Amino acid sequence: MADLTAVIDLDLPGPRISRHVYGHFAEHLGRCIYGGFFVGEDSDVPNVRGIRQDVVEALRAIRIPNLRWPGGCFADDYHWRDGIGPRADRPRMVNSHWGDVVEDNSFGTHEFMDLCEMLGADAYISGNIGSGTVREMSEWIEYLTRADDSPMATLRRANGRDEPWRVPFWGLGNEAWGCGGNMTAEFFANLARQYGTYVRNHNDNDPYRIAAGANADDYAWTETLMQSVARLGGDRLQAPGAPYQGISLHYYTMSGDWADKGDATQFSTEEYYRTVRKAQHVRTLVEGHGAVMDAYDPDKKVGLVVDEWGTWWNVEPGTNPGFLYQQNTLRDALVASIHFDVFHDHADRVVMANIAQTVNVLQAMILTDPDTGALVLTPTYHVYAMNVGHQDADTLRVTVHGDVRDTESDGRRVPLFSASASTKDGSALVSLSNLDADADLTVVLDLRGREVTGHRARVLTAPELAAHNSPEAPDAVVPAALEAVRPHPAGLEVTIPAHSYATVELDLA
Ligand code: AHR
């Protein structure tokens, strides 16, 4: 007897899920850039021009669509001219946000664009409003994207790059309410309009400008940014000439508070359910900010860009507290699957999302050993791998019938099931998260509207929620074939183990 029925109309596609929802984030923070992406030409770790090739291959395999750089908080301290030209001549700076270490600027604009080209990913450059000038930002995009003999294009050529690059995404500041300048919303909204004006469209590069948005439930911040851009007139909301086309949102999941965020691998069932509740809160946030945006922009021309999200735990014992290095367990993978269901459900507003961060920082895809260089793919990585089929697919509504099991955390209801679906190119992909720590779940997939000619199911699970991968046990949490899929008069019946993420791929006639 099934616990739930999930009705999916395979012939009624909804809004398209942008592949950019599966975007990434690389900051000059701890071992994300140095030791993560970039080891230098002289390293024993196989590299091309200093960039780790195993990291590139792993990210290409999950079709990384874009990479945000250089921060984060670091972005508003970063002066791009310090990171071009011969490495030996590049000035140093203090990375005051992250460990107070000296940054030698050996990874700069050319190295980042080289990395993006190796990855086949679009560049998302986060420009400095907090401590940078309008001129700096204007010259940076000219340097990157202009083809002729303009001053910045000439400088780029002198530094070895003839052709301009494409930079489709441009951030205007970061967390301007905090590390990016401690500004008020009104003050920042004016700066975003000003700086955005000078992020010019050279050579039809046509950048999508993203104004630094709200922290979590600061709906007033979003309202101020929407008022500010709406004042320019509805028709110009998404025009290339508008100062910004998107607004960001940052939200982190933790089981504790900012002072004691919780441990990455040692947690109780109660802490697990609190984590699930906090992850599910992203739905309230996306819907809340979306409602504010709808009031000014009912046609959804301005995009919501969740360009920092993920788990934030206490750092691993013995590591630098400023480096934000944490382990990544099956619990983290479920936090990711919950977020993706929300992003899919709101594909008409959420145009991009960037997990924080890609390598060795916070909810990473990849962890590298500082001593041996060994690379480990995390459980979160495997959710991205299982979800490749959702990229640029059309959403399918999943209507759930039956009593979804739930629990309580801090007096609030926590539903223990999450799902979403999409269709593309004669197939459909169904995502199913059984969030129950202890019990299996059987779901009937009531598949309507199109004939299903085949299916493949996979599951990501482990005996313990705290299971994680390490150099000694790299495959402790990896996807496996899900055998418990049976024909059912309505479609298929699937049994999903406790605390697991499953996908069912359907071939459609
Ligand atoms: O991702 C780590 C930090 O979190 C980023 O630098 C900042 O934007 C946020 O507070």
C-alpha cells in the first residue's frame, strides 16, 4: 500500500528551469581558489596553466553553467587591476574578511576567464561597489569584452589576450547591507543604478546586471530595489539599457545560530529535522521576495538570483576558522534537493542560483586534501549529477495526494517529502526526497498525458545521515540504481529508502 500518490501531467509543461539555477560560486576564501581550483604551474597536481584538471573534469561532468567570482565579501575589497599583468609584478593585498591572509593576486582576471573556458561555463563577475569606483567597474567590463583598439582592449592585448571574452552576468556589489559597505537600501539602490549604468554593453556582450539583494527575509531591501528600477518605467525593466535586470538573495541553512552554527558531521535527529525545516524555509523566502517583485513587475521581467545558498556549519576542528572548510554529508545532499525543488517550482522568477561554494568552502561539490591533493566528490555533488536533466527543461507540476508524513521542529511542522519534475527532449525527470530519518516511503507516480516507454531510477543514500566521502572512502555516498520501482496501473510505484534522494527518468513516446 503506497503512502502517497504524486500526479504528474507529462503533457502540460510549465516555465523553463534555467540551467543557471545549477550555478556555482568561487571566492578568494580559504582553499577555494588557491589549492582548490588553482594550484600553480609548478604543482605536482596535474594542471593546465595552474588550473587543476580533475576539478575541471568533475565540474564539466555536472555541466556547470556559470561561475561567480571573485566574491562574496572579497569582491568589495577587490581591485581588478591588481590581478593582471606579469604575476611577479602584481601587488599584494590583505584578505581582511577571510583569515586576514595576504593575497598575492596570482589568480586574476585572465586566470578566471581561462578557468571558465576550460569549464565551458559562463562568467559571472561580481563587481566592487563597496570600495571600488565607477571608473574601475566600467574599465573592467571594457577590458573583458571590447574588441577594438579602445584603451582597455589594448591593455588586455598587451597582457596576452587578443579576442574579447563574453561575460554574460555582472554583479553590482555584494551584501551591500553588510560586508559590502553597510549601506542602507535607499543609498545602495542609487549606487546600483549609477554603477549599473556604466557596466556598458560592448560588442553585443549585453550583460545581465544583478544588484546585490537581500539577506534572507529582508523584504524591504527587495522592495526598495524594485521601486528604484520600476521608477525607470515598466518597458525598460529588462531592457539592455536598464541599470540592473536581476536582484540577488542570500540565504544560508544551519541547525544552530550564527554564533554556533552546528557541526557538519556530528548531529542529532532533532538537529537534522531543524536543518530540514531551515532548508524548507527557502520556499517562504522565494515566495515572499517573489510577491514583492510581482507588485512592481507582474510580468516577471526582473529575475531573482539566489547567488549564495547552502549549509554553513562550524569549521572542521583544527582548520582555520576564517577558511570556512566543512565536511559534507548526506544531510547536505538533502538540503540541496529541497532547494532545487523550490527553484524548479519558481522557475518563472528564479533565473539563477549559486551554491556557496564550489571547492573546499561551505557546502562544496569538491573537497581537496591540503597535503596529498586528493580530490573527493561530496554527496552534494551527486545531487547536481543526478539533476543534470533538469537543466533547461520545462517544469511539470507534481500534485501530491495522501498524508505527507511530518514531524515538528521548534513548534513548526516539517513535511518529510519533497518533489519536483521536468521534461525535455522526449524524456521527463522526477525528483523525490524522502526526508524521514527512519522510515521508507512508497510513492505511486500517477503519470498522465503521455505514454511512458521506459524508466531508470537512481538513489543517493547511506546507512547514516552523517555519512560522507573522504579520500579513504570516496564512494561512501554515491548514487546507485534504485531497484524498488514496480509497474502500477497508474504508472509506477517507487519505494524510497529513509533519508534519501531519488530520481526517476522516464522515456516518453
Ligand atoms: O560565502 C561566504 C560569505 O557569505 C560570502 O563572502 C558573503 O557574501 C556571505 O556572507
